[in-house]
Amino acid sequence: MTMGSRPGSDRPLAQGPHDQTWDAVETYFECITTCSLDDGDCITRCVEQLKDTDA
């Protein structure tokens, strides 16, 4: 397992399935923060992107 640090974070950077899940969730939250609360299509795209990453 390779250890390092994630830029801007104190959390160690580990290579594994949990880290891939963390990256997908982090990407999802970055995506939804760009959406307007009234924009259901934008939020749906973010959810679909998260699902595709998990597949």
C-alpha cells in the first residue's frame, strides 16, 4: 500500500477500494456544490456520475 498525503488534507493517501469510494464521494460533493438548489437536473447528473463511478 502506498502512503502519502492528499493535497490540502491531513488524511493519508492510501491506494485501495475505500480510497476510491472516498474519491467518488468527494467528487460528488464538489459537483453538487456547483448546482443551484432549484436545479434538479444538475443534481441528477451528479448522482448519475457517482453511480457510474461506483459501477
